[in-house]
Amino acid sequence: MRSRVALTLLVAVAVVAAACSNNRASTSQTVTSAKVTSNGAWPGVGKICESGPGGTSTARGVSQGALHLAVFSDAGNSIQPGLNVEFFQAASAFSKWCNASGGIDGRKIVVDDEDAALFNAAQVTSQACQKDFMSVAGGMALDQPSVSVRVGCGLGQINAFDVSSEAVDAKLQVNPTNTNDTEIEAGWYGALATVYPSAIKHFGTGAQNNPSILAPANKWRDAAETQGYKVVDYQVPPLMVTDWTPYVEEAQSKGVQALEPSDDSNIAPFVQAMNTAGYSPTFMLLTTQFYASSTTQAAASAHFPTTYVAIQNWPFELASQSPGLEQMNAIMHKYAPGEPVDFDDENAFDSWVLFAKAATSCGSDVTVACVLQHAASQTNWTAGGLQAPVAHVGMSDAGPMPSDCFALMQVEPGKFVYSRSITDPNSQIWHCGTNTLFHVPVNG
């Protein structure tokens, strides 16, 4: 699911008119009450933060009592101020929680925020190369220029997301979700096909006109066609669209009944254009970036057709069934009070928990190679229920297999509702199976 999530970031770069004042405006939950554990243990993972001897080290960014870690984001950009600022906030919250239990084998986590502001990825990576042990739980929308710099200086990474193909397949990196350019999870198309067998013969999809956006969109189109969908309309609108009416009318005129909108940023104007045109397809499918309060708010003020969102993060609506999500909520409530919490926080904590688990396993003689080796040896990884299960975490340059699990949420006015019947879960809330993974061309 990584690539489609990254589309929101790419669109934000070019579509100034669609930019929000802060990326946190499209969040799912505001944490208001929780109880945080303080023993350094993570549900389903075990002890990941504890006191210890620390010790001398020759590794960059490692001292007797401290571990310096870079966190990348684009929060300071002027196009969409606050973009992924949650990576900084999650890092602050997690490090405070972890350090309260002794840190990593006695070494306290010191977070170095590295703000690329969209266009300075190589520069801030070079800065991290001067002082930090590793990069953890961050991401940059325009990450391609950073890859050679990071790999060249030996800066290991356990990141929250990748965007460019170069970043997806990079060396010295583990992504907890095993993002992969040629293997994707797309089982939600098949699940919806069982309920809407006629509608999928009239499928409309597409993406805004940028190679980095079109490539993953083409992959999902191919996966849908493999599962019986017939594309009757494929739209490639420009990055900046001020009026979605022509695109809605095109889908309507071509008889699209199963719609995956070509709008990758803000769904409200698209649906408003549908309402004006009197167009209501049989169902609409949205992907993870639309699992946000802005979507349910739009559904409260405009008529949505039957609409689903495909996810691989544990939904906040079912937080009581996920010890890891409850723990994350508790930590954010204590150390980042009042901040909204969304799936980007889940991605960040997924990376932090994996890093802490791996680094603690290395003991006092912590090295980048040791951390990455232990991170890439985890099996059935969920970070205590933050993410869909990954059978075996792997190094990014080794073609790791992503999770073969997904769930569907239905959009209703003001809320999301777990669609148990269509998800047809066979592992907790997830539907899992190797037949939901699809091999696709690297460039879509």
C-alpha cells in the first residue's frame, strides 16, 4: 500500500491549490484518554526499552549514554506546511516513553529532526550522515536524491515510507511493511468483485498526470483486471484540477459503475461534482490516503455512493482489539497531548518498535549491520497490531514480500465502519492469502 499513500505527498508538491494548512488536518482520531505502560515492553513484541551498561562504541552517533537518530520529514515546506510533521511528533513521544524505561540498553534516544522541506532531501541526509547512527521512522516526498547520499555514508534506515523506486529498493534499509516495486497487495478488488460482479465489468480508474503517480496506479489497474475488472474509462487528469466536472461527466457517459477516482488528493470536490451531475455509481473504492477524517466529514455534507477504503493499518475504530494501537494512543496522549493521531503515526511507531526491538537485541555493541540484521529477521511482524501481518521482514534490496492481508472500511457520514462481510476476515480483522498478492511490472 506504500505507493498509493505516497501519492498524496507527490500531489501535495505540485497542487498548491489543494494543499491544507497542515497535513494533520486529514487525521482519523484525536486521542483524549489512555493509560500508558512504563516498563519498556511493547504488546506482542516484548521488552524493547530498558536500562543497561551502554558502553563505548566506534559507531557514528553512538556514545556511552546516547544514541543519535535522524528522523526525516517535509514539515517546513511552504507548499503544504506541516507535511508529515507527525513523524517528528511520534519520534518525540516514542523516545520519551522509551527513555523513561532506560532507553536502548541504557543509551537514551536522541532524536535529530531533519526537515527536507520537500526540496532538500540530499542536503538533510548529508547532515544526518555527519552525526547520526541511523535514520528511523521518517520519510521524504521527494526522496530519490537522498538515496545515494545515505547509502554512500553508511546511514542505515528503518523508515516509515518510500516514494521513488530508488528508495524502495535501496540498500542498508528495512521497511517494516516490506514495500516492493513488483509485488503488491490488491485483494480488495477481488473481495468487492464477489459482491458487485456486474459493476466491475464497468470499471473506471486513473491517476493524475505524473510518472511517479501513474506508475503505482497502473499497477493497481493491472491487478484489478487480473481479478475480472474491465476498464471502460482510464483518466489521466493534470496535477492541478480546479473543476472535476468534465472527469465526472466522462465517467458517467462511459457507464462506469465501479469507480476508483482519478483524484488522488482531496475527494470532497470530486464528490461534489458527482452530486451536481447526478452521478452515483454502484460503488466507489478509495485507497489508504483517504482513511482520514476529511473523508468522513465530506460524507456528512455530500452524498457519497456506497464507498469503501482499502487499508493495511489497524483501524482506529477497532483500537480496543489491538493492544499495540492502544499502547500507541496512550503514548501519544501522554507525550503529545492534544495532537490528532492517524495512520502516519502507526507507520512511524511500526518503524520505532522494530528499531528498538532490533537494537536491543544487539546489546551494548550496537552496529548498523547488527540492527538491520535483527530487524530483517522478524517473522509475523505487526508491531503488536499496528499493521497487517508481514510474514518475514526483509532487507529492502532483497525483494521482500509485502503483507498479503487487507481490510475494507465503509465510508458513512461522519465515520468509518469496518466492513466485516466483504473483508471476510480469516486472521483477526484481516483477510490474508497469497492469492491477494500480484506480480506487476516495476514501472506499472
